Amino acid sequence: WRSVDGQLSVALSEAQRTELEEFIDAYLSESEVLI
């Protein structure tokens, strides 16, 4: 993710990374139940 404002890009990447980690944790938890 690139933006004209480097700081804005970093802030967005940090927020997206946090959401992505939460999504992966939830996905793995559900997949473990299915397995």
C-alpha cells in the first residue's frame, strides 16, 4: 500500500496488519474446529 503521504501509508498499513492478524487468528480457530 503506497500513498503520497508516507506517514499516512504507515498508519494504514499498521491498522490493516492488526485487522489481518485478528482475521487470521479467527480463521485458524475456526479451521481447527473443522479439523
